[in-house]
Amino acid sequence: MACWSGHEGGGYGIVVDIILGILGGLLGGWIFGLLGIWHGGGMIGSIIVAFVGAVILVWITRLLKKA
């Protein structure tokens, strides 16, 4: 999902976007854990956490790509 949010033709390709999404989900779980935020263990909470992490990771990789 994160690869489609704000997608302006600057993607990396479907395979890399999927990998970034998966790693972003892990990153989201780690960040939420550090902040002490519990997503409730439900499917919707997990999707939100994974989405936030994926958006952060895609944002960081785009910043690095510009540099």
C-alpha cells in the first residue's frame, strides 16, 4: 500500500516496493514498540502499524535516492 501512497513515478519497481513494504512493516512494529504504543493485536491495528512503518521506510529511501 505504501508504494502507492504519494506515488509520483519515482518507484523502484514492484519487487523492491514489496521488499520495502515488508521491511517497513517490521520497522513499524519496532518503532511502535519503542514508543510503547500497543496496536491491540488485531488485524486492523497490525495493518496500520505496518502501513506507518512502510511509509516511513519509503520516505527515507526516497530521501537517500535524492542525495
